[in-house]
Amino acid sequence: MGKMELLAPAGSMDKMKMAFLYGADAVYLGGKSFGLRAFSDNFSNEELKEAVDYAHARGKHIHVTVNIFPHNDDLKALPDYLVYLRDIGVDAILIADPGIFAMARQLVPDLPIHVSTQANTTNWASTKFWHDNGASRVVMAREVSLRDVKEIHAKVPDVELEGFIHGAMCISYSGRCLLSNYFTQGDRDSNRGECVQCCRFKYNVVEEKRPGQYFPVVEDERGTYIFNSKDLCLLPYLPDLYDAGLSSLKIEGRMKSIHYVATVTKVYRQAFDAYEADPEHFTVRQEWLDELEKISHRPYTKGFSVSRPTASDQVYGQSSNIQTHDFIGLVKSYDDEKGLAWVEQRNYFKLGQTVEFLQPKGHLVRYTIDRIVDEEGQPLDAARHAQQLVGLAVPERLEPYSMMRRQVKSHV
């Protein structure tokens, strides 16, 4: 059994570093152009080079998204960009459009190409087509079942296959959606990275002869269910993902927080390592499932991997996300002599509250706050200011970049 690549999202430099620190083998990220997350922070050309150097110094990989569906004007700057990505040493580029694919094969033939999920690859013949034309990896469309992935791998064994394991699901054909264009009169093209995520809006129906009377869109097991998918979580099916022949498993979320990136990456790192160490006795630990409830998410679904989605895989009651814990601080360092964890405040906390620390490598640490001091050592009753640096008398040494969390009131 080969080692599975854990591929994490990196919407910014900080998120990239957290992904690697919490166990990712590789990250996928976008430049300022040509990617499908135009409203993520993304990376300037200089930052892309910095990211590549940072990753390679740690034995990690960088995959850059070039997966828009371009219009003619988009193509003008593309040749220089592709050459730049090759010159700085990115490990792969993700492409969906055949024109960009052909241009890359001509201009940068030695740069590995991964065919994006946006290309809607759902069968072995399409996979073979991409591989025959020079792709080293194909990202499976979200609607492909694990049974079909296994058949694709058997028929085209020389190409790497990548699949999603966790995160938001697009309600359209593998993300090719026109709603954003219609809703914004063409100003926000989801296929060029500017999606407004209108599939997650709340909708009402208005009958033309009764203006002002709004009827909510509701669904049941017989009714119309539109737009609101649950989030994908395939942790319980990890052995099946390995068995299907996938080479890389991908976490969705370049627009998500560093708390999300760190938490999800660590869970899957631990799960991958446990399975690869002893597949025969592998079980999904409850603590991993609990961790995935602590981040902001929608209720979870298995997507198309095991069976076709039904009404139960859609969200009807509410469109808002849920989570059991808030991210409230980031550990910067630990003073062994004074027994103080120096924490950068990300949300208000005070004396007497019980918190926990998710460490990049170590175990979960729980602590009831009994002492807070400022940088001069003066006692405080609370950390009130954003990014305020305070010392907490945590009796156990904490790793730098541990995430400090507090259970939300509704779950206390």
C-alpha cells in the first residue's frame, strides 16, 4: 500500500503554514489570477515564490490552481504566468480548460498538470484522454462513486487519481454554475473565480399577482430540494478511499479560516497515519469525529461516494453553519521558566473560563483560566483586545501555533 497524499487548502500564506504545521503533505493555492477563488487572499507572484521555497525546505509540495474557464481577454497574460510558475519550481498546476491545457503542454511541457475537478471527469475514457495528452493526475468529479473510481484506476493505472474527502459541495455539475452570473448581471462569474455562493442564500417564492407576499421554499421527502447541500465528510469511509486506488485526498476550503484548516488537516493526518500503520485493525476514533464538529460547517454527508444523494443530504431547516467551539487565541510561545503560554487573542476570553488547546502534534490540552497577565506581567481579568498578547498560566508546555478554543454557549 502506497502512502496517501494529504492535500490541504491554502487561501493565504498563514493558512499554508498552518496546513503544513498540522500535517499536510501538499497544499493547493491560487495566484492573483486564473484561479476559482478570486475572493480568497491568494498569492502575489512574489508570495508564490516564497510559498514554494517554504514548502520545499520542509519536503512539502505546492499545487497552483489555473482552473478558470477563460475568455479571450484572460489568455493574454497566461503564457508569462505559466512560464513564471515553472521557473519558481511549483510542483504542479491544476487546469480545467482544454485551451489552457494545450498552452501549458506547449510552453512548459515539464511542469506536471493535474486536471481539475472542474473538468468534470466522470469516467475512465475521459481519464485516459487526459493522461494520453500529458496529464500526470486527474481530480475526480464530485459526483463519481468510489466504485467508479476503482474501475477508472483499474483501466488507467498509470495516472494518479485525486478525490475530495472533506468540505463544501457545489450544487451544480462539478461546480460549473451560472447562477452567480445571473444574480450579478455578469459581474461575478463563478467559472472565473468570483462566485457569490448564491446557492447558499435563503429563498422565497413570490407569485406575480401577489407582490410582497413571500412564500418560503420548503422541502420534504417528496418535494423539491434545491441548492443547500450538506458538507462532505468521508472520514468513516477512509479504507474504501484507499482501496479505490486514489493517490491524493483533498480537503476543500481555501476561503475557510486557519482554525478550519488546522483542525481538519490534523484529523485526517492522524487518520491516514493510523490506517497506514495498521489497516487491518483501523477504526475511526470518536475523538476525530468530535474534532470535526468543532469547526464551522454544515451537517455532514457522504456525497456521491457510496450512494446517490437523497433528500437527507440537503439542508432544509437553516442555511447557517454550525460549530461546537470558537477559536479564541493562538499560542505564540511557551515560557518554561515562568510557566506561561503566550497567546495572541483572537476573541474575548476571561478568568474562570474552561478552554482547550489543539496542538500541531501533541494531545488536546484542557485548562480553566486561573491567571492572565499582560506583557509587563500585570494581572488581567480578561483579554479584551484583538491580537493582544497575554500570558496564561497553563501548567503543561504547549507547542507554538496551538489553537485555543472555547465551547460555544449553546453546547455548554
